[in-house]
Amino acid sequence: MGLRRFRPIVIAILMSLPPTLAGEAEPLPRSVLAITQSSPSSGGALALFQALRSDPIINTNSRVGVYTEHLDLNRFPSPQYRLQTRNYLRKKYRDTRIGVVIVDGPIGLDLVLSWRGEMWPEVPVVFFGLDELSAAQQKLSPNVTGIVAQQTFQGMVNTARVLVPGFKRVALVGDPPGRDTYRLNYGPDVAALAAEVELIDLTGMAVTEVRKRVAVLPNDAVVFYTSIFVDGAGVVHTPQSALLAISGATSRPIITDVESNLGYGAVGGFLFSIESAARETVRLASRILDGENISQIPVTKIDLNKPMFDWRELKRWNIPENRLPVGSDIRFRSQSMWDQYRWQVSAVTAVLFLQTALIFGLFYEHRKRRLAQAESMLRANQLAHMNRTATAGELSASIAHEVKQPLAAIITFGSAGLRWLTKQTPNVEETRRVLRRIVDESERASRIIDDIRAMFRKDVKARETVDVNELIFETLLLLEHEAKRCLSRHR
């Protein structure tokens, strides 16, 4: 009974305790602080920013606050600058709660781990941009995880042996080894290569001087390019702008080791994909923000090196594609119209083929029609000729009869005229009359012939008024001789 009296008091005390003391995990603040050890224009910074923008958890309605800081240690490596940066970040984020810190690069991770005790105690840290050697040198606490994927110098060597067989010289171009913190593991491989070929060290030089040196390299040389942020003359560059300037003057192919340099004059190589590393890192940070315990997420080692090449540079140096490693990713290929518009070209070609076939068919039908028309006209002409021949045969008797009448009248009148002239006293008046009749009959014969010719020429004769009495009289005159002969025969 005594314990029951204290139960309400115990419940009230437990309810008043913070969630962490009551046995419940406090959710992380919905915010991410992304820190890169290089400049804002570096490949790691750009890749991380793009990954944060495209992540489905961070860049959605969950409203995760994203803060970015760029330490720019490649251009400002002094200890005083690091101290000033620490003080600046401590003041800037003093009143800002951070859920997850994402950091890029081995020096960046080293600084964040040294600062977090006073700035972000117990805040989960996710890193990328470290190789195995750098990760092994770090003493990572349980609330630190990340991606280990190293860039390899040996990949550049293997690429050179494939693309430039029998090379004897290697020109090294980039920032000095002590300043390039992303490639701290290159030292042993560079020393091993120096025992095989001649190394031409152009690291730390001004870009203008590098251009002069790479322009006169012998034919058995190859260029290895890493990155240049500040050249020997103190000029600030991005790795891509410096590579572009050098590639314009080089007499030999350039091999690089990071994907972000592809497309700026390098042939390619076994390239480290900063973009893939940044995406994997942001994915880990999203899982932690969603409540997954960071101590249950081990450091992940992944291989993000893949053979990638610039098609334009392969053509520039006459490097055949069959030399490339199996599975190589060839970028910037100039696609033909067939590659870009295969289905459209196929459809247009099919339409043109059908249209051409239709046109040829129409021409064929038109030719057949013309031949048929020509044959029909020929047969029609032959038939017309036959009709005209038959008609001429049938009309020959009528024509002979029609022409014979005026000729007979001419003969009759001519004989009568002669008789009138042979008399002792020529009858001039009668002779004049019969001669006039001869002229009339001649004109009549001419008209008959003209009418027949007009009939065969399909001429149309103009109609005239005919005196029937005169026609009967002329007919009787023509028939007078025949009538008298018939009467004398019957007698």
C-alpha cells in the first residue's frame, strides 16, 4: 500500500524527463552541413552540390536545411588560414543545430574531426574523397562513416600502356604532391614508374611554362594530368580550365584520373567518378536523417574507377577503339544522322520508297496509256482510210455519172457550134449561144469536182439559193439528146 501512494509521483517525474532520459531517441535536426576541402569550382564541391539537389529525401517536402562551406585548402594551405576558418565556422554555426555533417577529402575530414568537439559534438559525420591509406590513418569514432574509393596512379599507367604502347617518357603535370591531398597515395606508384621510364616533372610550374614544355615532347612520351588549382606563377585555375589550356598546346596525348576532367582535352583513362562518390555519400546522410543509427552503417569501400574516353581526343591522336579496354565508356561521340534519328530516317525512307514506287507505277501506266492511244489512233486512221477507200469505190459510179453529164453537154454543144460555123452563112448568134453553154457546163463540171474534193476534205460548203425551174431546164437540156435517141430507138 505504501508504494502505491508514490506511483503518481514517479509517473509525473518520468513524464517530465527529456526524451533521451526517458528511453526515447531524440530525432536529428533536419539540416545538413556540407564541407569540402577544395574551392567551390572543384569537382568534389560541384558533385556534392548536385547530389544534394537531386537526393529524393533531402531535396523534397521534408524541408531539410542545407548549408555548404568550402575550405579552399588547395589555394590557402597555411595554418593561420585554418585557424581563422575554425573561428569563423564556430561563430557562424554557434546557434544552428546540425543533423549531419558531410565532408569531402582527407584534410577536410581531419579538420572537421578536430573541430567537432567544440562545434558539433556527437553530430554524425559522413565523408567521401578518401583513399584506403588516408582512411586507415584516421581514428574514426562510431558516429563517423563514409565512402572509401581511391583514385589510382596505376590506372593512368595501365591506360598509357594500352593507348601508347612502348612509351618511354611520362610528363607529370599538376599541383605539387604536397599540396594535392586527394592523391597522397600516389608516391609509391610514381617511384615504381620512375624505375621503368623517364619522368619529366612539370608539377608546380606555371601553366604558360607547361604549355611550352608539352609542345615539344618526343613521340615516345605521354602526359599524366592530375589537377591544378594554383600554378607556379600564383595564377588561380580550376583543374578543367588549366587542362584545357595545356591540351591546346600539347604534342602528345593527355591521360587523367578523374571523370570531371574528361571533355577538356584529356584522352581519358581509368577515371574516378566523384559524382558517384558524392551520390553514395548523400544517400548515407539521408538514411541517417531518416532515423537509421550511424553506428550500424560501416565504412563502405567501393570501386568507382571506370575506363572512360573522349571520342574526339581518340580521333585527334589516331587511337583506334579496338585498343580500349572491354566495357569502356566513350563520351562525346559525334553521332551520325542515322544514330540520332534512326526511326525517323527509316520512316522517311519507307515513305520515299513507296512514293517512288507509286511514281514509277504512274509513269508505267501513263506510257501504256499513250501506247494504247497511239495504237488506237493508228487503227482509227486505218479504218478511216478503209472507209474512204470503200466510199470512193461506191461513189466512183456516181462521180463518173456526175462528171459525165457536163462533159457530154460540152461535146454536144461543141458539135452544134461547129455545125453552125460550117454552114455557108455561119450563124454567129447560135454559135455564141452554144459556146456560152459550153462555158456554163465547164463551170458546172468544175463545181462538181470541187464538191467531191470538199467531201473528202470534210469541208463545209456554204448553202446557196437554187432556182428549181432553171435546174429543171438545165436537166432537160442534158437529157434532150438521150431522150431523142431513146425515141428514135423505139420507133
